[in-house]
Amino acid sequence: MTDGSKKFLWGLLAGVAAAAFIKTDTFKKCASKVVAGGLQLKDDAKEYFETIKEDAEDVKAEKNA
């Protein structure tokens, strides 16, 4: 068996294992938690930067008053 065919078989085996793992409920639950966490992080960051923007606008308004 050549080195190339060994690599191909290992890749094929890894692909089959990954496909089987993706179909499990555990993977789906973990993936949904990761996505939910990412969306929550995005919302938190958006709120944080909005607060910073408002504070900067307040400082600018006080400076110009």
C-alpha cells in the first residue's frame, strides 16, 4: 500500500467518523449552545459599544455647552 493510498484511507475514515458525529444529538446540542453564546456575545457587545457611544456624545455635548 502506497503512502498516498494510506492517507486517502485515513481521510476517508475521518470523514465517515465526522459525518457520524455530526448526526448525534450531543453535537447538535453543543452546536446550538455555541451559536446561542455567540449571539448573546454579539448582543452584549452591541449594548456595550452603544453605551460608550452615548457617553462620548454626552462628553462632547458638555464640552460644547
